[in-house]
Amino acid sequence: MSPFWDRQCNNQILSMQTQYNDLRQPYEATVEALRKMTGIEFAVVHDQPPVWVIQKRYRRGTALDDVNPIATYYIMGANVYQSPTIYSVIANRLLTSLFHINSAFKETQKMMDFHPSKGYSWKSKAADKKDMTPLGTLRAQENQAFRHWMDRAIETSAARIPQNRHLEYNEAQGKGKANGSTADTTGSVSLRRLSSCCAYLALSPY
């Protein structure tokens, strides 16, 4: 007997009523008799050997679709399995997704490096190689430090350019064209320095 079988269902009641008959009633007669009853019943909703799908439902009336599904089971060979609910499937998929996202964050944290003066930075892939020579390790460290301070220099220079332009406008309005030319020269010098830094960064072999 299957552990999913309900001894109080209508199928069991009909089976008990006909167990002493010499000839059992056919399947069509059983289905018709179940439609005249109310309560829990089991019905085959899909049959394609070697797979059968059985539905446990509560019948409310004699109409064909006047039922409320309770559970679904499928039979493969001699084994009976209960189908999972939509809630359990979605919950399991979400739990699996969150597990992989958490694993990705942990792997990302392993690749981060923090220095009190430099802040957060990504570890260089070249620095993780076991066969790297001492010279290659030193170059990788210099490259990482150079890029960090170069980014700081570019950000500082870019922040000063709008200030120089604002000073240029104020001096041109208050003191004349001479002071305005000086401010323009200061802004041009900052631009040239920024361009030189960018060119050096692009041409750097490291």
C-alpha cells in the first residue's frame, strides 16, 4: 500500500462496496460513481506508460471540473513520487541563486587588497603566479602603486581646472585683461600637466 493512499477517500469506499462481487465494475462505471459522490478522491489525469499522473482532489459537486486539487503524484515503474508544489520549487531555486551570489561575493573579497594610505585596490593577476621572478614581483608592485598615484594625480588636476576657470572669470571682471591672461596661463599649465600624465600612463610598459 502506498503511503500517499487515503483510506477515507471515495475510491476506497467504492472498493469496499464491491470487494465481494464476482465481477468488479469497469473503470468508466467507477468514474461515473465517483462523480455522484462528494469528498476526497483519486483520479488519473495523465496516462502515458511508463508514466502515470494521479491527482488527489476534493470533489464538491457532480460537474466534471467541480473539484479542488490537493496534491499530485506520478508513477514511474513501481515507484510513486509526490510532485513538489510551485512554492517549494521557487523557494529552492531562489535559495540556490542566493548561495551562488554569496559565493561570488566571497570570491570577490579574496581579490581585494586594502592599504591604509592607498585604500582598496584589486590584486594583480601577475602577482598571484607562483613562478614569478623577484624582478617581476617588484615590477608588479611598482605598476600597482604607479597606477594608484597616477589616478590620484589625474583626479586632483581635473578638480583644479574648473577652479582656475572660475578665478580667470573673476579676475577678468575685476582687474582687467592682464590678470585674466595670467589665470588662463595657469589653466593651460594644468591642462598640459594633465595631458603629459595621461600620455605617460598610456606609454608606460607596465
